[in-house]
Amino acid sequence: MKAKTVTQGLVRGLVQGLCAFLFLFCFQQIKAVDYEVVSPNGELKIKLHINGSTQYEILQGETSLIGVSTIALNLHSGLVVGAGTVKSTETNSVNTTLPVLIGKNKTLDEKYNERIIHFNENYDLIIRAYNEGIAYRWKTELTGNIIIDDERLEYNFSGSPTTYFPEADNLEHWEKSYTVNTANRFSASRYAVTPVLFSWPNSSHKIVIAEADLYDYPGLYIQATGNNAMKGMWAKYPETVEEPDNIYSNHKPLTRYNYIATTTGTRTFPWRVFAVSNDDKSLLNNELVYLLAEPQRLTNTDWIVPGKTAWEWWHKAMLDPSVDPNVPAYGNANLGFNLYKYYVDFAAKNNIQYLTLDAGWSESYIKRLCDYARGKGVKIIVWTWASVPLEEAGWVAKQKRNGVSGAKIDFFNRNDQIAMTWGHRIAQELADSEMIGIFHGCPVPTGLNRTFPNILNFEAILGNEENFWRKGCSPDYHVQFPFIRSLAGPEDFTPGSMRNKTKTSFQPVDKDNIVPSSQGTRAHELSMYIVFDQWLGFLCDAPTEYMKYPDILDFLAHVPTVWDKTVPLDAQLGEYIVMAKQTGKEWYVGGMSSWAAHDVTVDFSFLSPGTSWQAAILKDGQNAGNYPTRYAGDTITVTSESRLALNMAQGGGFVIRLTEVEETGETDIK
């Protein structure tokens, strides 16, 4: 009996020893592999942990912003991209200058450190750390086609950051106001379009979540999961759509497959972007999405002309014959050659490069109108449904033959995988006919304006048309989205309203022959031409309204829409913005306030020293907070040493045009 017990003990000991050896051996094989990628200035860091899964953390300095979070692609075959083993890694550093054809800076510093992790399972993880933020993307080299059931993208935030959440209730629209709350207050059923901003209380740390270089893949939403955590969410792949044979339909998906994408096994996937800042104003000049976008495809770009455009749709084509007795029959019932001819003449006289014809124009007179406009040096843009150039063969080429210079493409209204190929297809077809484009009713841009610089504006914003229906396009919103949505790309906001209202007097209206109004002061409205990013600047109001105010019309005739340099001067998210932009030898400064009044001081140290500048100012008039159409003009002389104190009313603002004076003289302010 004793011998048997001893034998059992020996066997048990051998088994336990063998198990311990195997555990230790396996642990050595699957132990976590850690990597770091640090920004060139040393301020940002992403940590990677690979241990049967891939996880990341993001730190700013020594402060954790996002704790350990898992990323992966879950394939229908069972392969999990990110759950493999590391074969090798490589590192790269880039420090160069990137030219920008059309934008708010003529050049960008492109500086980043990169690590590429090669997995034995034939895929890579590419990670970059810029001074402006962090980004990563997957790259697969798998045979044949693959189906992606889902992507795993976690954001486990450290602490409970305040969240600017453009909440969505469907998968069809990207014009959203911000719900502002702490991250832990959003229930798991709530989701938002991107970009989304997270701001840590009692500190200056901020992250904007976005994506870049998106093609043939669904667009990113952010969904709350509770406990200060969120995750990525994507529209499923469409199975059946509404009105598939109707060319004037956005083909809303009716049923969907249980996966998000079907694609080739060898490709790159979108960049997952984390724009990071500890300074509000630097977000106003963060172009990380542009830097990560696919480089420009077009070789000949001489025909791409940014500028300003007259437009009839917002003000219902209503003109004021008391200002100009020569106006033709007006209103939407009279859209036609004679009425549009009047707009062309207005544009030609006031250095406005385009006239945009919105819904209601007709093929019957378009060629005649284009011929007339060409003789005046004005180009014509026409509106259409996104489905038309996609499904009507030769539509773009036909409009080119008519003399049309561009198209406003509306009602995309989807961002599933199929829909996210439409923008590239339309942009290329427009480029083939040397035509510019405006994307309206479209998903949030992800750098397409770099790849196809002929696409000048993208909506995905609560622009002035929102004033038809709701109160969301307010001064409070105007000093939020430039820190968030504008990081994704230029907007199609359509500013220029001369019908300015206070917070209490504004009411939405959408009736034919009744012109809507806008929220905020007149000077606030003018500041949009400097603060907002719009490579095609709309004048949304009637020519006869601008004729009433020659100084405003002079400003609109001169203000550019693209810039050589942008310098944010002062800003506080949700409160106010002061920004300087340069084109050629001129500088412009724009300031705007929320529904709270703000006193600001413009520091002119961005100007060249030793030179005097004439500053033509349009600012809030006396008691403009209560009488928002009031504005005042002034002209002074400044130098780089000057400082100018200005008061912005409730919903107020100002604009300054700076032109160089030939000889240095005394300034009006110190």
C-alpha cells in the first residue's frame, strides 16, 4: 500500500513538473510584445501590446488619455487580424514639407515617426505618431476576396472626459449638433457621426476621433458602451435598397447582410485618427486628416479655380426692386434665363467667380446661360442628385458640352461600403471633364479633397440652410465645429445672410417667397468667410441685399477663399475664435463669439516687422447684441507691435482686412 502511494506521488510530481514546464514554455512563446511610437517632439506616445490580441494606449506626456483598448478586423473565415504573432518590425521617420494645392496653408510640415509590425499571418499594422496626433491602419496581403464581419475598435478613456457628441439617430445624415456631456453619461444605445471630441476637465488635454483615406469601406460612427468607454460602429453591407430603378433616389437600404464589407484580401484599410492637443487654438489648424489622405491623383490642375459663388436657393430667388428697379421677374416661380442673367451680371461686377444654380434649373436654357456667363468671366455650377452622374451615362460630359464648369452633388445620404465608393467615382468623372464639384448631403470627408482637389466643399455640417427648419445653426455651434468637424475637411456652410436675428427673435421658416433669417450679428456672419474652411465661398443672400451695404459688398468682393497661411490667434472651444489668414500680400483677421459676449485683443505680431498696414475693420455696432444688423466700419494703421481691443457682442464678431502701406508711419494704436 505504501509503495503504491509513493509511486502515485512520483507520477503526480512528474505530471505537475511537466505542466509547469509546458506552461513556462507556452508563456515564453505568447508573452506580450510591447512597442512604442513617439511623436517627433516627444509629447505624444502610443503603446502597443501584442499577446494573442493587439491593444493600444495613448499618452500625452505622462498623462494617459486612452487606456488599454483592443483593435482587430474580424473576418468571416474566422481569421482575426490582430490576433496573430509578430514576424518582424521596421521603423521609419519622415521630416519633409508637403505642398498643398488648395487649402488654408500653402505648405504643411509632414513630420512623423512610424513603426510597421509584420505578422506571420500575412498582414501588417502601420502606426504613426505626428506632433498633431496618432494614427494607425491595417494592411492585409491575403489571397482572394475576404468578408469582414466587423471591426473591433475600442476607446477606453482614462477618467471621464467631456464629450462633444454629434449624436445620430439613423445612418443617413451627417449634419448634427453636439450633445455635450461626460463620456460616462452616454448609454450604450447612443452613437455619433465622427469626428467626436473628448476634453478632460481641469486640464487642457483633448482628442478628436476621426478617420482618413477611406475608400471601399463603410464610414465610422462612435458608439457608447458605458463606463467611459466607446467603440467603432459601421453600417452593414446593403442587401436590398429602396427604388433601385429610380434614378432620382438615394436608394435607402431596406435590408442588410450581417457583415460590414466584402473586399479584396490585399489592400490597406482606413486610418484610425486621434488628433491630440493641449491647446484649443491649435485644433483650428490641425490638418492630420489631410496629411494621411491618399496623395493627389490629378496631374493637370490648372483648370481648378476656387473662389466665390452667387446663389439663388437660400433666399428663394427673392430680389428687392426698391434697391434696383431693373430687377427681372423674381422668386422661384421665375427661375430661368432672365433671372439667372441678373445674377451673372452681379457676380461679374463684384469679383465673384461663379453662379450656382440649385434645384429648379432647366436644360432648356443652360447652354445659352453658360455662353452668356462665359462672356462675363463667370462660371456656372449646376445642382443634381448623386444618383444622376452615377446612373445616367454621360451626364457629366453632357454638362461640360453645355458649358457648365461644376456640379453640386446632393443626396448621397449613405456611408455604407457601396456608398463610400461614390465620391471617388464622381470626383474622377468630374475631373475627366475638368469640372469642379461640391458634395452636399454627403458623408463626412476623410481627405478626398487632397486626392481630388477639384472637390472644393463638403457639407456634413449644419449650414445656413438649417435656418429653414431648426435652431441648430447658432453662434454656439459656430464656435464648436471648427474645433471638431473642420478637422475632417472643408465645409459647405453657405454663409452671407444679411437677415440677422438675436437668439430670442430668430424663428425658422421654410415657405416659398419668404426669405429665412440667420442667428447672430451681421459682423458675426461676415467672420465666417475667414474662420470657416470653404474653398468655394457662397453668398447666400440676394444681390440686392448686398447692394444696400457697399462696404460689406467691397469686403465680399475682396475676401479670398483659399489661403497661403493660417494663424489661430486666440480661441476657446464653444466660446470664441480669433484667426488670421494670409493670401499673397494681404492678411485677414476674423473673430466670432458664441451667444455670450467676449472681449478679445488682436495681437498683430504675425505681421512682418518694420511695415505699416492699413486695417479696414467691420465690427459689431452699438448694442448689436440686441440689434444684430448693426455694424460699424473703421480704418486704422497697425504694425506687428500693435494690439487692438475689440468687443464681440452676443453672437457677435468682426473682420479685418490688412493691406500693406508703402512707407512706415505712425500707427493709430499701440
